[in-house]
Amino acid sequence: MVNKLRDKSEEELKLLYIKFFSNELNEEWREITKEADFKNASDEDIIQAIQKQRYSN
């Protein structure tokens, strides 16, 4: 398995991650947005906030 993944591009690895962990990603999105109000936020604002929350370490 590792050998097969070793030859994948960054983009291919990201797509595989989304495919394999889609349920967890959907649940995380529901948890993040359950009390959110996005009326005045741009797509870029939302993306930056998610990235900051997830990768703040």
C-alpha cells in the first residue's frame, strides 16, 4: 500500500484523503457549522477560518 501511495502526486493524495475520510470530514463540517452564520462571510473568509482552526498548531 505504501509503495502505491509513494508514486502519487500531491493532488492525487489529497483526492484519496477526501475519498477515504469523507464521512469524518462531513461530520467535522457539521460540528464546525452547527452554530455558524455565514451570511456576511466570503468563501475565502470561510476557507481561511477552517484552515486556521484545523492547522493552528
